[in-house]
Amino acid sequence: MPEKNEWVLWENDEMSLQAAFNPAISREEGFHVVLLNKKKVPSPWADPELYSRMSLVVAKASGVMIEL
């Protein structure tokens, strides 16, 4: 069975914050944190309010990581 390369850290009906491992970076060096849009929006201009909320989630997640 293949190893899972991502963990969902938080999500709601609009977005999912995940820790995704990049195969180019060893696990000892860390992982990537990505915020994925669950809606099918072609660009930020199509739903600026959603992308504004996503920016706030990224800022809060970054703040938590800095504190840790």
C-alpha cells in the first residue's frame, strides 16, 4: 500500500490546509504546507472574498508555525 504524502491539518467547505511532503525534499528536512481551494474558481478575480479568506488562513497558519 502506498504511503500517504499529505495530511489534512484543517478544512472547511471552501478550503483545505494540508501538510504535503515533496519527494524532492527529505522527510528529515520538513514538508510543505499548502492551502487548497475546494471550489472550482478559475482565478482569484472570480471570487475575491474567498481568496481574501484564504489569505487570512495562510497568515494565521504561518503565525502558528512561527510560534512553534
